[in-house]
Amino acid sequence: MLQYWLWLCQMNSVSRKLKLELLQHFENPEAIYLCEDFSFLPGLSQEQTGALLCKDLREAKTLQSICLRKNIGILTLSDPAYPQRLRNIPEPPLVLFYKGHLPEFEKMPAI
């Protein structure tokens, strides 16, 4: 499932807002990946449609391999360890990369 999160995250021509809307509609990035018809989205550009219809996972798999090799952790928006405070901002990052151990975010002061 992680490769689909990375596939979606790496799509530069699709805004984070649109990615979040897609996740609300499909519930997970694998379902977005498997979709062949995005005509239900009004105003989608040809570039965005092309990006969503591109089913090449090589870049996502490469990024996943690099992170594994360099001991870089990956958190997705659906991961229970994803910081709740960050999840509640208007357009939270789909994926977080980290090195080392995750702190207990909810116990730390925030601004």
C-alpha cells in the first residue's frame, strides 16, 4: 500500500487539495491508482488527468527502496502514528519522512 501513497505524493501536477479530495472520495490511494475514469472531477486539466492515469510505480518503488536503505521512516496520512494536530490542518501532507524515532507529538507543546 505504501507504494501507492508515494505514487500519489510524487504527482507534482496534482495539487495537495485535489489529492485530499480524491482520498475522501476513494478512501485510499490504491483505489485512486486503480481508477481509469476521472471524468466525475469537474475542471481537471489534461495534465492532471494524465498524471492520475499514469500507472508507473517505478519512482514510488525507487523512493521506497532509498528510504529503506537509508533507514528513513515513512508515515502516511492514514497511519495511526501520524500527528493528529498535523492531520487537522486544512491541507496536511500526505506523507511524512523521518529519521530516528518519532516523538510523542501529542504530548509536546505546539505553536
